[in-house]
Amino acid sequence: MNTKLDNVTTQYRKFNENQALTDGQLNEFIDYFEDQDRLSRTRLSGVGVVCGFKSESLDLDATLVITQGAGVTTDGDLITLRQKLDKTSDVAIDFDARSYKYYRNYIDEVEYKHFRIGGNQVPLVEVITQDEYDKLTNVEGFRPLKEIGSAIYDKVVVLYLESYSNEETPCQDADCDNTGAEQVSNLKVLLADSQSVSDLISGGDAKDSIYKAHNAYEELFDQLPKIKAKRVILDTSVVKASDLKTRFQNANTAIADLSKGFGAIAGIFNVNINFGGQNLNDKLTSLLNPVPGSSRLDDYQYRYDLLKDLIDTYNEIKELILHLNAECCPGINSFPKHLLLGRVGASLELGEYTPYRHSFYHSPVTTGDDENYERVVMLANRFVQKINGFQSYIGPIKITPSNLDVRLGDKAIPYYYNVDQLLLNKWNYEKTKTDRETYNLSYHTGNLASDDFIQNPLNYNIDDNDFYRIEGHLGLPYKTALQNINDLKAKYGLAFDVVALVLQKGEKPTEPTKDDVVSIDDLRKQLVSISSDISNQRTNSQSTLFNISKLDEKLRLLNKAEFSKEGEGVTVVKQDPKKDDVISELLSEFLERKSGAEHIAGVERGGTFLVIYDSETNNQVLADFSLPYLCCSKKDPVFLSLPKTQLCQKDAPMAMSIVPADGEVKAFVNGTQISAITQSGGQSYFNPGMVGAAYLGQTITFTVNDDPVDVELIVYAEPVISVTAGNVSYGEDTSDPDATVDFHVTPSNNPGFTYTFNFGDGSPLLTLTTLPSNGIVQHTYTLVAGREDIFNPTLTVTNRNGCSTTFAVAPLKLTGQMTVVCLNGMRVVIQYRDGIDTYHACNDASFNLLGNGHIIIGSNPPPADPRGLRKGNVHLSNTGGDQDRLNRPNGVTSGLSRYNEIIITQDEAEQLAAGANEGFVKFSLVCALGYCHTGVAYTQLFLANDPTPIYSGYPVGNFLEINPCTGERR
């Protein structure tokens, strides 16, 4: 096998003028630049399959198709599919794919070790194209590819660059007579059973260390369990301290999966797991579910936080595992002369892992994946260090700026870890990489940088921080905790609020009790006890703070409004609740108004920090939660007044009277908040249009500044129907132009609805309390024959709650039907007036009067024609010739004026009305002779017995389209 990078030429000689060159000098020159080229590919770009090389078996013609692609072997060979040309050393690569149809068993004569196990070659077959088959002079051993059958899909495609020198390995196809040793590089397309490939990878004579390592990452990712931390959800059923603890402990459900998953990660990346003789599962169990009494502090919430931290680190590692495709110095012997393309027909879908296929393993100069390996190892070691470094710590309350929605390494290091150098080195990759690991922020600052902005970060710019870690309050009396937190908040000007919530709130006694008695002697004894504890360091700080809290409770009583001397002590007989500086709310009542509380070991900027304790007797802080918004106090009285208690959905927004004037009003239906409150000009309004359909008709309650108020409101739905105009019908009497319209209302069975119709024609409103069973209401419109009118009817529907909606019907276009009355008896007068009309100067102008283009109007037949020609029934001849009918107007006996009058009969009127278009009838004067006619006749139309014409004039082209009832023309 002629590998190139096993021995790299690092120098060459420069040639002198007229120098006689030896073969060694020339070969040295070529070898140097070829080695540099190969090293540039493998060290600066990468190795493996770059793109393409997708295989598919086509059953129809028994062909294996492989698309063109590109890849680089670890010996620096650039491989693409080739097609041999006529010249032996020339090939073409400009094609999309190659189709292989024949195969034969392949024997590797150069003994490539990657094909051998214990010196024996695994079964391989070579495939060739039809073109290559046709050019063979000896096809012995080749068989059609279809004989492999469906087993081809278990074959792995291998591109093998058969590379050798003829003088090293004589070959039958090589021409050994040429001067110099021919360097042969034949690309073979081979198929191998997937089991054979698997055996080669695991036990071959040569090891593909690159594929094996990266394939292990893929297999690791596929086997890693999917893990998410369960939320701790507060609800009104949490009423005891044990309920709260159970919620946190029940969230610790991922121990087995976390142990299994991280154990697999540690095995692949050689991470040392040392937990003092315990295995990972037992160590996690002892940390996350400790034996009761094994800790000085019941810190189950911090152990839950530890679980979330471990899960976050685990998932961050898992996300990086598929982004490790980088090799700084790829091993030359991994796949020096071959590339694996995967099984035949592998889909190569985006994001899908393809077994037995080389990926492209980038050089670090082209990718950041090389850093990902370092990140994975660092994160895995951080996982171990967090387990070993967890501590039940007790210390003063501190607030540390941090961030919320970022990777764990970008957050401040929590209070429950031992922040030693081991943890610091593994907490944040970027800081450790730049030798700034001590510049992380944490509650514990002993091993951090001495810079003041690290030791006291709240004194410096925190614009980049959106979260405050609040730690050290767990186990303290809640009033002490609130006082300390509020002091820090005020000192550093931090934007959040603090609220105390109690699980069990007993009734306050109306009469003084023994607890209200303040004994001066007892006060002195308590002070001496506290002083002794501190000086002798016989107790922890939390115990001391607890005793101070009890003393403070007694001292507070001296601030009450009234007290009296009784025996050895002072008894408080009247207390002013306004003097109590801490007001707690019952958790269950709080959760009825507020939701979204999460335990995040602090509070985001602009949020509310919630500390939870059991009772006034057991008043130590048990846990903390937070809300992502400021939560108002309950100290101020609140009031809400509404002008109405019932609204309709489409009513205008209603102004509300609120005390305090800037109070926040919220609306609820059965405990669910609804968005119906708006603000405008400093005034709060209730907008009924914003109430969802699911809440209509239901009682709405309100809170002001999260306090319930005794006000209720109901918003009723508007009636919803559909109304459309349907069938339009006219009377059988054609002299009646009026039309009746059907109005369809659906649904028609709405009890309690009132329907008011406005038909849009000026007629009185029609009000109905019930509709016909078919939902059809009819109305007759008074119309003018032939005239189109547009009406805009509406229907107003009112339900039993007084809510009404007006529905508009699509505009109605109605045309009065043509009436026969207007046409029957109509007189059509056509004439030539001597001295007025100068358009007719012929002897035999004869016409037919037509209606609607085809009806001959006029029952008076034309006279006999001596020439045998049929003439029309209108004559305008004015020369006194042989065709002159002498049809002068009545009373005229001489002169040239001619007068023609035709009266439309009943039968003609019905025919004309039937053919009318939107009430318009067409009249035309058509020449009956076909010659000797020019000009336009003077025409008049008279309704029957009406001396006033509805039309007088010269129709253009002797054509007139007119509504006989209105005289309107078009």
C-alpha cells in the first residue's frame, strides 16, 4: 500500500543553472510539495466525508446509484467518484451520479490492513458500471447486481483508493515497460456486509480510532436517558410543614436516570468518580434523600437545588456530545485509503445518525468543536465536584447578583457548595480558560479574587444581572429573615419585594394571655443567656438568632398602645395591629389570588420573594419561592364600586370607583383571572367586550391590590343569530309591480328573544316575540314598475337579559315588474312635419315599427303594392308619388306633412312586457324596403288616453329603449 504521510519529506533542493538533475532530486521536490498539500488538507481542513456520496438501490433495473461527493482520507487523498476516459490516466468527475450494475468478488492484492482480520481479508465485492463492463475484454467473474437481492441493503459502501507503485506491486493492468515506476491510484467501489465492517472496526489488523471514538459519542447520546427536573408546585393543599417538605422530596425522581446517564458519560470520557467508597447512585440517594436528623438544618430545598444543578450540568454535557466532530491531528492510519459511506439506501436525513459512515472531522481551525471536548470533560468533573462539595451551610443572609436564564456556569455559585479551588476551576469554562476562575461570584468569597467588585458586587454596576440569589435565611425566624433581607434591599437599592406566608394561622385571642405579659426580670435573664451563648460559642448562630427573635417579640409588646402593671410584669391590654411591622398572609389564601410561584433560590429583578414558615409558634423559614412581579401589600384598606351589576357584552367600558385611587383591580371567575380591566387617563374601566365566551353569564368577582372586595358583576352574551334575504316573488297580476321578500332567521327557536324588523322602506317596524317554525318572515315592498330600488333592512334581536344586537341584511336590489297597463293602448306617433323636419325627401319611405327587436307593432296591414313588394305599416313618403298614402294629421288636407299613428293592442302589450329587460322596452323603426331611406323620424309616445307624451324627439338611429311606465330612457 502506497501511503504518503507515513514518511513526510521536510526539505528539497533548489536547482542550479545547467544542473544535471537526478531522480532523487526530482522525486524529493515532488514529495515535499505533495506532502505539504496532504498535510494542509488533513491538519487545516479535516478528514472524512465532506458531502454527497448518497447511495440508493433501484429495484426496477437492478442498479446501485451513488451520487457524486467529496471526501478526504487520513493520508490526505481527495476522493470523488471518477469516470475513466480514453486516455488511461484521465478521468471525468463532472457528473451527478454513477450507476453500478455488475459485481464480482474482490481480492485486495496490496493487502490493505483495514480489510483484514488476523491477516485474512473479509469478504468484499467490487461493483462497476455498464460502461466499465462494456470496455472489459474479460468479464469472467462479473455477475448482475440483481443477484444480490434484498441483501444489498445490509451492505456497506466503501470507497477504496487502490494505491501502489508498479515496481512495488506488479499489476496485470499496468504498463511496466514505461520509464519510471508508475504511481497507480485506482478508485474502487466496494460492498461489505455490515457485520464484517463492525468486526473490522472492533478487531481489524488496523484500527480506525477516529470513527471508533466518534461513533462511541453517537451511541452514547442515543442511550443517555432524557432527564428534566420536576417542578415543586404550590397549591392550597399545602397547609403543614410536612406537606411542603414532601413536595420537595417528591421532586427527587431522577436519581436512577441521573446515575445511569452520568455513569455512561464518565466511562466514555474517563472521568474519575470517587465518592469515598460509595457508588454514584448511593451517593445521590444519601444527598437528595438524607436520613432524618443527619443534618443540622432541614435543608431539603437546597438538596432539591443540587438536583437541579446536576440535571442542568448533565443536559449541558448531553447537548455537547454531538458537537465533538473535531480532530486536531487525525491519526494517519485511521482510514488512509478508504471512506465508509454507510449502508446502501441510508437516508442521510438532517440530524439523523448514519452507522458505518465517516462524518467529516474538522480541523480546529475551522470549528469550535475542539473546545467542546474540553467543555464536556470540565462539566463532567464539575458534576463530580458538586456532589463532593455539597454542604449544609449556616451563615448570615447575603444577596448575590446573578442571572436567571443562562447556563449554570454563568450563574453565581450557590451557597450550599464548598467554593474551593477545585470547584472554581470547573465552574465556568470561559473564565477558567482565561485564568479568571476566581472572578466568579458566590456567597462564599474566601477563595475568590480580592477585587472589591468581586467581594462586594452589589456596590458596582449590575446592569448585566437580572437575578438576585438570596441565601442564609433558611431556618431563621421569619421576622429576622425579613428584616435582614429588607435591610440589604434598602442598603443596596434593589428592586424586589419580600412577603411572608404562613402555613397555619391561628386565631388571635381577644383577651390578653400569659404570652402578653412582659417580665423585666425575664428580659434580663434572656439577655444574659444570649450573651453567654455568644461568648462561650456553645451554639450556632441560628440558635442565637432564634433566641434573639423571642426576645424581640417580648420587646415589641412594650411598643403597644396601652398596657397596665400586673404583679411582677407588664400586661398589654390593647394592641394596635398597625404597629405590627410584619403582616403575614395564609399561604392557601395567597395562592387563591396568585399563581406562578417558583422556587429558584432567589428572586428576579422586579419580582417578589416569598418566605414560608409554619406558624407563629414554629416561625423558622422553611423554604422560599418567588413571583416574577411585585406583589402588593395588604396593609391599606381597599374599596371598589360599580355603577351597574349587569352588563351586556357589547356595552361600553364601565368606569370603576377605586380606593386607593391607584389600586390594582383584577377580575376573576371561579378563581380564574380574566383580562377585562383597562386603563385610560388614570381611570380604571371594566370592558365587557373583553370577557371570553366561557365566562359570560357567570358571576365575576374582584380584588383591589389583591384583596377581595364585596362586589359582583355578570356580563351577559349578546344574542347571536343569522338573517338573510331569500326568495323574491311577484304577484300573478302583471299590473302589480310590488314584490314579496322572504327573510330567513336561524336559529328560529330562541326562547325569550324579541325580534324587531326594520325593512328599510319606511314601513312601520315589525316586532315579534316568536317566529314561524321555519324561521321565515315575509314582507311586501311597494315598487314602481320597471324601476330598481335599493333597501337596507335590519333585524334587532333582544334576549331576556335585555342585551340586543342589530344585524344588517345584505342590501336588497328590487325592480318593479313591468305592467301591461302601461303598454296597452299606448300610441306611437311617427311623423314628418313640413317646414320643421327636413330629413325625408323620398317618395316611398316605408318602415316597420318593431318592439324588442322582433315584434311587429300595429295591426294595420300595408296597402297593396303595384310593384309586388311588401311595404311596412309606417310611411313617411312626402313627395306625392305613387307610394304616397296621403296620411296627413287630422284636419290637414294638403301639404307635405305626414302623420303615422299606431296603437299597441292588449296582445302586443303582453308580448312586449314579457320581453322587457328590467322594465325597459326597445322600439325600433326598420326600413321595409332596404333602400331610399335616410334620416331620423320625429317620434312621440303617449300612454292610453293621455294627451301628454312620455317621449318626444328624434331617436338615435331610429332606435329607442324606454321604460313605458316612467319614461326613463337608456
